[in-house]
Amino acid sequence: MNECQGSYPPIPGLQPVMSINALLADGETLGHCVEGYRVNYPIIGGHFTGPQLKGTVQLFLGWQH
């Protein structure tokens, strides 16, 4: 028997909370960085649904730029 077995609680099962459909703006190229080449894609809207929730992705004025 492995000495680690039984020393940790069981891993809980995971259940999906929601699905998100996001609208993305054109990419904003940031160029090369430590992790590689970076491009940001701003979220400009969309919607989400789940077993106990649903809604619309809305932007707050002034949060970008």
C-alpha cells in the first residue's frame, strides 16, 4: 500500500455550473512576451446558461480603454 493512500480526503466530483457563449472583438496584438506571442481578444457580449441560472454578458461603461 502506498503511504499516501488514505491520507487525503476523496476528490469531490465536479459538475458543470454553466456554459458561456462569448462575443469577441478583433484581437489586440501585444507582440512577443516571455510566454510567447500575445494577442488579447476583448469580450464584447454574449450569454450564459446553466441548470440554475441564465443571463447576458454585459459590459460596464468605461471598463476598457
